[in-house]
Amino acid sequence: MLNTSEHESVIQVCHLNHWYGSGETRSQTLFDNSLEICCGEVVFLTGPSGSGKTTLLTLIGSLRTVQDGSLKVLGEELREISQPAAINVRKNIGFIFQAHNLFESMSAFQNVRMATDLIGMPRAESRPKIEHLLSRLGLADRIYAKPRFLSGGQKQRVAIARGLIHGPRIVLADEPTAALDEQSGRDVVSLFREMADRDGCTIVMVTHDNRILDVADRIINMVGGIIKNDSVLRQTENICSFLRKTSLFSDLTPRTLTDLASNMETREYSTGEKIVTQGDEGREFFMIAQGRVEITRIREGRPETINQLGTGEYFGEVALLKGQRRNATVIASEPTTCYVLDYDKFRQVLDASDSFTSELRKAVFERV
């Protein structure tokens, strides 16, 4: 049973290696890569040609045999997987590759319908879905045209529709926008984004197209068969947006804000859970991403509510500079998500920015 829920990992790569050839011609193309991708994420793989992006994509799709390391997709371990189990995994994946491989004797509609026929979707059900999807991709007037009457970009859009029509849980796409103009490429990745947000579909896409990077949740850069950088873009963007709205960080440069955001972790708190306790050592700054907290202070032996904070508000900033113990207790008054920056990571950013110290000290001491 292939089962996942929101925020659960659907792809888990652990110490994955891969080689091509044998004997003296054997050449390693992937080197000890580890990666985790969650349900509903849009992930772009970037990097120079020959860096292993397509190899990784085809391994995830169970189109190549896992040789060394672990690779789990939708809970199934692909190393030494049986053929029936591999077929079951592939049924949940939509494949879109650079070579569109359309059947020349079939119309665009018929090429897409092959995918719905393979999963047993009744044709009366599949017809309106196919027509709608092809129209959404700008092919309303070419639905029944055969490939020889389609441009390269139109053929690619047919191939994209074929990969998406069965409602896959994962889409693996290799340069799907390479043959498309800017607007057509934007339409395709907007559709990917919609599928991720609405249906929890996970998108993993190899691309060199800088025009569409804003759609991604993460950009993973590969060089020489190694994952060199994995940027969680949407979370970083959300944190930066929060930081800009606070007097504490509003004057910082975009680079410094991004450095801060990338060093903050997300924590979840249930109703009634203590986030910080009065008297504890203060080494963390908290920003409320969602929810509400109640701030209490012990006075004359009794807890007294002194403030309530909600989404976008923050606490604990003075502790980062002064190292003071907590002068109050903070409790989640409802399920609450916080972005948290600890002192050590804060210092790393502080030491890397010439202007950060003076900017931050001024903001803090004006507030307290």
C-alpha cells in the first residue's frame, strides 16, 4: 500500500551512488547523495550538463536499478524491488521527458488517452479531462491534430498532458519547458504549482530555465554527481517576509535577511505547551508564523498574564545580544508554529556581516 500524508516524505534518498558501464569503462556518476522530499513540494534540480540530474530523476522513477545506497519512493524501497512492486510505484508517477515520444499515427487527444487507458479510466470519464487539460495547456484548437501538424513546443505540451492526465502523486519532469516560449512555460509550471497546492502532488523537475525559478519550493543544485546546495525557498521567503515587518530586522540587507531566514528552524507547539520558561537561559529568538501565545510572569508567587502575541509577532530578541535569562514564561494558547533562531547560528550571521552588529544593536536598544 502506497501511503503518504501532508508533510510526510514521499522520496527518501540515502547515501545513493550510481555507476555506468563495467570493468575498465565503469564510471561513477552519483556520489553519496542524500535527500528528502515531502508531499506537495515543488523541487527544481539545477546544475551543469552531466552533473547527474537526469540519472537521479530516472532512479527516483524506478526506470534504473538502484545499485548502492537506499532510495524509497512512496514508502517503497527501490533497491532490489520486485518488478510487480516497481510497476505499482510507476503507476503513481507522471513522467515528462525531453523526448516527447508521441505516436505519429495518433492525434494529440489519442496520445494522451493512452495514459488513462493504462490505468483503466473509463473513456467517458477521460474524454472531458483530456480536452480540458489540453485546452489549459494552450492546445484547444489542436486537440485532434496529429504530431506532424504540431510544432515542437506543441508536441511537448501534449507530452506534458500525457504525464499529468492520470493525477499522479509524483511528477518527474526533465526540462519540460525547454522547447516552450515564456508564456507557455509559465502556464506549465503554474499548473505544477496548482497540482502541488491543491492535490498534494510532488513535483521534481530538472531545469535550466531561470524564468520559472520563483515557482519552486526548493532548488537543489548538483555538480559532478553531488548535491552541492539545497535551498528551501518558500520557507525562506516566508521568514524574510516576517522579518522585514519587524523593527528589529527591517533595515537589514536582503542578503543578511536571507542568511538569518535560512538559519531559522520551524517548531510546532500544541495548546498549553510551554515555549519558554521564566528563569531559563535565553539563547533563542522566536517569531510566530501561525497561532497565538500568552506571556505570563510570576509576581508575588502567582502567574500573571502580561501580554498576548499572534501571527507575525516575536519575542526573545534581547536574549540574543545580552544573554539574559527569560523574564517571563511563554505558553501556546492554541496550536502554534514558530520560526526559531538560536544564539550560535545568530552569531555566525552576525560575524559574517560588517553592518549587522550596529544595525541590530540600534534596533534592539531603541525598543527596550
